Amino acid sequence: MHCTFFLSIVTAALAGVAGHVQQRIRSGAVKARGVNLGSWLVTEHFMMPQSPIYQNVSADLQPLGEYVVTTALGRAVADPLFKAHRSSWITENDIKEIASFGLNTVRVPVGWWIYEDPNDSDWQAYSPGGIQYLDALINDWALKYNVAVLVGMHGAKGSQNGEGHSAPQLPGESHFTDDADNVYTTMQSAKFIMSRYQSSVAFLGLEMLNEPTITPGRVYNIDRTKLIIYYTNLYSKLRAICSSCIIMLSPLLNEQYESFGNQWANVLPTGSNNWIDWHKYLIWGFENWSMKDIINTGTQWIANDITLWQSRRSAPIFVGEWSLAAAEGILGELKNGTNLNTYANRALAAMKEAKAGWTYWSWKVNATDWRSYGWNMQALLRAGVIDLKNA
């Protein structure tokens, strides 16, 4: 009796492994088609301005990221607020709904502080406990609903871009590569994630860093050479942990174009499980474009750039972030349902060119104005604006 029960458990487990979409994405049999779980384990004020987290934080500090917000509140106040947010922002029902629309992947931003290193104390500036929610996602919900999970290092210690979504200690400044401890601590967090989940059926892989940026005119920027050294050193450590997991590299944010391919395509060894992450938004730098130009010229430009890269290089492109959000000047035109549907169809057609696939930014926001609508894939899918039948 006990033997029969044990065999049934093993058989069920093996069936789950064999049938899970994660393996087919890794093998290249299917592309990733998914969505980001933004503002969950790394909060972003613009996506959840009504959250109780911000009620007792001054308006000038609210957009500056988790470190600043937590410091302003104090851990005693912040911890229960972040716990309530993490418990409710993304739940099993969200993953169920994501799968019901035919999406097969979620990309999950995390910060270096998700690893609560017992030999370090710096992470204690942030509210703890995020790892339990990532555990539930990877080992329960995503397994149950056949969704692959790609984890992204959204916040490096010291910050790789100075933006609020990397939770910098000094907003507007990037000190990730200034200090060897920043690099070491971030690598330890990445290794922790890979080691923890490398045998989990739903775990697709890890992005080593999100949107590293060198901003012209800033005094404090990351160092390009040190960034590449970080990538190559971390890659070898991660690949030693998991030989088949996806490992993804993000070029500098302003170099995510085919014309910079020679600088980034060969940083990692050639391999189908080594992906390049591009983020493609038709917002910043497109403020003076008309809606017609965005729909026709903008989306085609993205498609052409991806196609040219794929024709010249073996490293698969993954568009980790894109959306239907638009610059302020054309928001009114987006209220025209025909424009929005056409934009969605053209953008999806462009994303199809990415060899590895894509994830939309983001699953949900808690604001309802037109500035926010394009960031809200849940609302766009429910309204039928995004139709994935031909994606």
C-alpha cells in the first residue's frame, strides 16, 4: 500500500516536470508570452499611488523607491504595510487569470535584499519576508497553472540606475560598481535565487540585472567595464549551479538596439539558454510623434530592429518590457478604441519577431486614469483590447 502510494506521488511529479511549459520554453519549442508582476516584491509608486504604504510619506519621497519609503516610515510602521501589500497585490487568483488568457510566463522583479543574508545586516533597511511570496509563486501557483517564472534582479545594491524601481539609497545616483561589496552582495543574492529554485519545475531562469544605465550629465554612474565583468563572473557562477536554466543579460538601457550588438552579443557564451533582454517603449523620446506614426512607424521600427539582430546574431532577444502606454500628447488619441486596438495588434506583431518571446509591463496598476491604462495588461485583456490569438 505504502509502495503504491509512493509510486503514485513520483509518477505525478514526473508528469508535472514533463508537461510543464517551462521546459518547452527552455528548449525553444515555444516562446515565452507573458507579463511582469511589477510593483509586487519591488514596489513602484506610479503603479500603486493609492497604496496605504504611501499615506504617511511626503509626496516628494513617494516615488524614490523602497529604501527611501521604508526609512521614512521606519521598519515598525513599514513592515506590516509591505506584508499586507505583498499578500494582496499578486495572489494565486492572478496567476490563474494570467494562465486563462493564454499567457505562459511571468517575469518577477526582485531586489538584492530578498536574500536575508545572516552574515550581513544591510538588507535590514528593507522590509523582510519577500522570499515567502516568491516561494509560493514558483513552487505552488505557477506549477499549478502551468506558468513559467523568470526572476529579474531589479535592484542591485548601490543601484544600477538611480531610479526608484531599483530602490537606491541615494536617489538619482548609481553606485553599484563603485564598491566591491555592492557587486559581491548583488551576486550573492543572484546565486541564492538560482540555488533555491534551480530544481523547481516552474522556474525558467534569472535575469542578472535590470536596466543598468549610464545617464549623460550625471555625476554618479555605473562603470561599463565593471558591469561587463559582473556579468561574466556571475554568469559562470550561475551556470555552475544550473546548466539548463535561462540566464539573461540586459545591455545598458540606451544600448538596447541592433547597432550596439557587437558590444553585447558576445558577453555571454553562445547558447540558446543565454538571452538578451531589450525593453521597448514608444514613450520617452517619442513625445512629438503622432498616434498614427507610433502605430505605423514606431512598431515597425521595433520589429525591424529585432529582426536585424536575429538575422546577424545567435543570442536570442527577449523583450522583457513593453506596453501600450503613450506619451502625454497622444493620450487623447488612445481613447479612440480603434486606435488602441490597432496599436495593440501592431505592437504584438512586432513582439513576435523576438526569438525568445516577451513579457508585458505590467499585470496591474491601481490607478484608473488614461495615463495608467496602457500599463495595465489585466484591464486591457479583460476589455479585449489585447487579443492574444495571433500573438
